[in-house]
Amino acid sequence: MAGTRPGGVTLVAVLTWISGAINIIAGVFGLFPGGTDFWYAVGLIILGLVIAAVASGLLRGSRLSRTLVTIVQVISLISGVFAIVNGPLWSGLGTVLIAIIVLVILWSRRANEFFQG
């Protein structure tokens, strides 16, 4: 890696880890009696593990992880714009704002230096 990891990248990675952990926990609870559909719960666990792997990649400076998070955030940005136009305004604004913040952090000059390695 070209430099030390910027604090913003660490923040995005930690938030990504938390997202993965929430998916895993929701999936595990879904497996208990009275929980959700079995395959849905298994899907949540797998998704959570993938998200955690992407978070680990961000911490290591993986360009693939940065690209995956970027794709998800662009999709989130687009869905937020649709929500602003068609649905709950505040939810859409929040979604757009978070997506923009994550994208700015991951594509800042310092982040670019970190991910160059």
C-alpha cells in the first residue's frame, strides 16, 4: 500500500462490518422457531459474511472491496433519488446523503493513495 489507511476509510470499513454483523445476527435469529423462512435466514447469514469480507478488504486496501462498496453506494444513491421523487422524502434524502459521504470518503485523494498499492 502506498500510505497509511485514512480515518475515513476505517470509518467506512467499521460501518460495513456493523452492517455485515447485523445481517448475520438477523439470519441466526431467523433460524430459531418462529423466525423467518429458513432459506431467507441462510441468505442473510451468507450476505453478512460477504459484507464482512468486503469490510476486511477495505481495511487492507483492496481495490475490489472499494469497487464493490462503490457499486452498492451508487445503487443506493439511485434508489434514494427515486425515494425523494416517489416516496418518503426524508428517507430518500438520508439515503442520498449517506451514499455521497461514503463515495467522497472512498474516492478522496488520501483514499486514492491508500488504495494504490
